[in-house]
Amino acid sequence: PAGAASTSGEPTVRTTAKVDYAVRAALELARAHPLDGSRPAPVTRQQLAEAQDIPSKFLEHILADLKRSRLISSVRGADGGYWLSRPPAEITMADIIRAAEGPLADVRGVRPDSLDYGDELEGLQRAWIALRANLRAVLENVTLTDLRDGKLAAEIDALADSDDAWAHR
């Protein structure tokens, strides 16, 4: 996601297909993760692609990003595939987004705390930082276990329950 200006002039936060697919692929691996703590059986890229309707070639790049970030592991061969490197309760949406695309919020590719607007625009910088803080408040507190089990924390669920959250503006 990145802060940008929409055609209406309001700030927008966009979630790319890459981020959506990365979260869905990781969620599929969380579903395959044994609850008893034993080593997960590898899931093939094709199984992941079919289960989540993700283009296989695109998924290949996403899985490489997740592996590079040590969120998943893999083995090659006839019995090869991918699995989560840590339990699903220890992997957040923020971890996955950072692995797939980098910082949760930036402005023109720059982290909000690194912007140099000068004193006259300090309020704008603080607004971008507040946006990042709000993204973190949600994304760093939603784990793959939460998504797998369909149970979000009460404060996050309350945000989604708000009528304003569903309004198209």
C-alpha cells in the first residue's frame, strides 16, 4: 500500500494484486499447517495457485519474496513444495505485505518519517505518519491464525463493523 492522491484529491491506500495474492497464498499455507506443531507437509505452487485462483507464474515471484523474507520454506523435487517457516500465529498481515512490497505506507516511495517538507508542512508529515500508525494497528495485529480461523480481535472487528467502514466514498 502507498499513500497517493486519488482523482478526487483525497488520499488513498491501494492494496495491489501482489499483496492480495501473497496474503491468500500464506493463508492457504496456514490452512495446511498442522495444529499439533509437527512439520507441515509441503504444498506445491500449483496447489496454492489452484486453491486461491492465483496465476502460477505470478505466484512463483510472490513465493520467492516470502521465502527471501523467511516467512516460508521450500524443498524441491517430486515431494517438494512450500510451508510456513513459523506457526501461523506468529506471522502477521504486516509481515506478508512487507515481504511482498516493502513498507506499509510511503509517500512517493519515501517513508513518512524521512520526508523533509520543512516546518510549514509538519502537519502533513504527521498526517502521513498517523496513516502508517493506523495501518500498523490493524495489520500488525492480524495473524494468519486469525484469518484461518475467521476470528479477528474485537477492536479490529469493531472497525469493520462500523457503517462508515463499508461506505463507498
